[in-house]
Amino acid sequence: MSVYADFCGSAKSSGKCSSNKKSLKSNCEGCICNYFLEIFNCQPFNNTNGLSQFVIVMKGTSEPLDLSGAASPTLFRLVNFGSENCCLVLSYEVTLETGATATRNFIVDCSDIAGVSYVNDGDLGTGNSI
């Protein structure tokens, strides 16, 4: 069973997921785009639905994306998906020089992503890949 089916399937059967949020039509092609479209359209969409953190592998690379330069994959959360323009808005945390954390956004065309791996509770050793 897929990660989508695990969350959205159980949410739909419990009455927590509705298909009236947005049309499932999209100008975007590919399994990653379709996957994010389905997740984003599963109501109620939020960042705490059990699929909250994930790493991404961009096309043309073999390692998860690292935006920090610390040789550690960046953990992302889904913020928004634009099915008209294929823009995926993701957020991630950074540690500032003061030691405080801040949230940054990363905007990417979903068709530029080769793979996604969901991470359980920030533990890079657990999760599911698509």
C-alpha cells in the first residue's frame, strides 16, 4: 500500500478527507507531481498528517537535496501545490548564527523531482519512498 493510500485512504474512509477542495485536474505530468496533487487535495491537508517531513532527490542527482551544505539531507514540509503551474512550495528549518531556528521556503517545479522519501519524526533512518 502506498503512503498516499495509508493516509488519504484511511482519512477518506473515516470521513476526514473530502474531494471537494480543488479539482484533481493538473497541467503537470509525472508520478511525483500526481502524488503531491493527490496529497494536497486530500482534505484536511495540513503539515501534521503523518506525512509531514520528507527528503527529495532532484532529477540528475543520486543524493537527497541538501540546502544547508552540512552534508545532511534537508527535511521538507509541503506548504502548497499549484496544479496550474506545477510549483511545489516546500518549507524547511535553518539554524541561524544566533542558534535560533527560522523557516525558509523552497519553490520547485514538481517535474524536476526524481524521488521523495517520507521521514518519520525527523529520523532519516525511517520512512517510505516513492
